[in-house]
Amino acid sequence: MPVSLPEIQSPDGQLRSLLQRRLDHLTKPTGSLGRLEEFAREFGVMRGSVDLVLNKQAIFTFAADHGVSRTGVSAYPREVTAQMVFNFLRGGAAINVLCRHYGIENVIVDVGVDYDFQERPGLVSKKVRRGTENFVEHPAMTEEEAIRAIQVGMDCAQGYDLIGTGEMGIGNTTSSSAILAVIAGLPVEEAVGRGTGVDDERMRHKANLIRKALHSHQPDPHDALDVLTKIGGFEIAAIAGLIIAAASRRIPVVVDGFISGAGAMIATKLAPESRQFIFFSHLSRERGHLRMMEYFSARPILDLDMCLGEGTGAAVAMSIITAAVRLYQEMATFESASVSRG
């Protein structure tokens, strides 16, 4: 069953010089705002305009459970996924605080939590299934389920000027490490980190389980759907779909950390053009994330030693992109301010 993906048009590279010309005419020494100028310029290139508009922003936090969490790969029990969804809905999680502070809408989407939430105010219920299979023993999901989860993310990507990715799912660093190892062609030990804070013994256990799964399933690194089906997660699939559909609508996407990065790896394998619409928010403390950024040849916006997920790194980075756009929009030019140039 093929994935039906929208067409993505590459950004107009000529816009870059026009945007930079405007930045160079603002009342400041050339280039003195550093990477803030880069963020404003690239935002404009992605949006396809020199008239920058950044009003409506959202972070989508996709939640799902992982069958591999039953094998002792996490420092936290499986039920924490559902418990954290309730925390999100009450507004008590880190992502809630940051989104309130920055004026970003936070959308919580159940794409595969092993819990029956029924109808809850503030929760978007798009459950594909109550968690993936334990991918050490079985493929994580069927191809049909993978496509459904991708579609969940695709359906979210409309009506915003800037979108951020987030996730919650006990066991999802294990899935993300496996995806990184396969797609980037890395030894498993270079892709595996401590996740929720596991000790050395449990980290070795995690690596051994991934090796066993990769040996058993032989996911094809050139076939993102095959990788997703065999070792992925529903929230990772949804993030991939969100990125692809946002790119097709010229909406820049701010990718959070390690798990969101795995979603970006799937997205850019399925639709390579989507890479041109991604900002990478921060360098995660998770060990494999540096290798992931090397894979993308990316320089993240921030390096704050974070590794929480939820979309927290994306939220902070989105505030910086917003500041960059406001500078572009609101600063006077030398001519309008009657300021002499050096």
C-alpha cells in the first residue's frame, strides 16, 4: 500500500538575496544580529515571501505507547505515557508552561496511547491502536497502521504560520535509536543513549534488544515505510506526516529533539524536499542526537543540554524565530530613520 503524499515545491532561492538585502538595510552593522538574521531570512524563504507574517503558531504533541517498553528499556513504567497526557490536559507539564509563556497553541494528540481516554476536552483522539507491538519479537505495526499514523500528522498541518513538533511515549527513544542506526548506517552503540535516565547496564540491554530486532527484521534503510513498520512508533509516524504536509503548505516546522528528529528522518526519506522547510530547535543531551544532526548537516538553534521532549526545545526555539521575524518586520531602515551608514 503506497503512501499518498502531497507535492512539495522547493523554495525560491532568489528570495534569499532579497530578504538579506532588507536585513542589511536595517539600522545596525551588517550581520550584527548573527543567526537571528539567518532565522528571519530562512523563515521568509520557506514561506515564499519578503513580507514576513508570523502570528499563529502551534506545537503538536503526539502521544503513543511502545511495545518495547515492556522489556525494561526505560526508567519509567509504561503507564506514565497516559499519566503525562492527563498532566498535559491539566496544563502542568513543561510544554504547557512554555507554550503559555510564548503564546503558542499546544495541541495534544493521542495517536496510540495504551489507555481509553474516551472524550476529554483538549485531547485530539486519533488513536491508531493502543501501542505498537514489541519490535524485538514482531514488526512494530502493519503498513496500513503506519500510513494511518502518518495521515494523522498530515491532517494537523494547516492554518498556522509556524509549527513545532513534540511527543510523549515511554520507550520511544529505543525506537528512535533503532531508526537512527538503520537510516544513518550507524553502529547501534553510537545511536543508543540513556533516554529517560537509564544506567549503563540498562543502556547495554537496550542496545542488545535493538541489535536483535534489526537482525530479525532487516529493515530497508532506503524504504522509510519499511523502517517505520518494523521498528517505528505511531507518534514518530505522525511527526513525519506533520512535517511533510506542512512543507507542502510552505509552513516552516521546528523539530524538537531526538524522537522528533527520528520523525524528521522518516519524513525526509519519504519526501526529500521536506528537509528545506525544517528548523532544528536544539541539540539534545541524548547521545545519538549529535550523529542525527550530522546526518542532516544541521546546526541546531540552541544547545541547552535538554532531553525532555514534549516539544519543549521547539517552544524555546520558536520564541527565538519569532524574535528574529519581529526584528525584520519592525526595525527601521537607515533611510527611514535618517541614519547615516558607515
